[in-house]
Amino acid sequence: MEIKLSRNNDDMYLLELSGSLDLYSANQLKDLVMKIISKKAERFIIDLSKVDNVNSSGIGALIFVSSTLKKLQCPLVIIVSEGPVLTALEVTRLKNYFSIAPSLKEALSMAAK
């Protein structure tokens, strides 16, 4: 998996993931988010629209990231409109657990609130 990190203003981070979200990459994602949190990030967007495979470790990492950010009152929006990630979230009944946007434009709008 590849993770592209970009920063909007000083407080919003965009992580664009591509490839497979599995055990190895799930740990990469969690480690990266924890490093960013230490820099006082206030808002996160994780773009999963280019993730072509996700397993239980990947879903677990998303839950970990989301719950960690919720404790810090740091909004998280996930971009996904179709594909294996959306299917996995629907099958596990976790779709409503996350703030989900179908596009970056909508995610930016949701994260700004």
C-alpha cells in the first residue's frame, strides 16, 4: 500500500491510500496517524477511493484511528463511494460508524464543520 500525505492549512491532514489495506499496511496507517496527532492536527481526511482490497486488519485500523481521533475531538472523514472498502463497511455494519463522503470536495466540507 502507498500512503500519500498532504496538509491543508496547519490543522488538516489528507491521507490518500492506494493498494491493499491489510495487516502490514494497517500498522503503517496507525503509526502515521499517531505521529501526526503529536503535531497537533485538528482534522483528518482519509481517502480510500483507490484501495482495491481490505481485510479485517484494515477495518480494525480504521476503527482504531477513528476511536483515537474521537477521544481527542478531532474530526475524521473517510472518502469512499464504491468498491471493496464500502462493501466491507456495509457487510460489517460499520458504515454508519464513520463519517463518509463520496468525494474530496464533500469531505473538505464535512471536515470544516
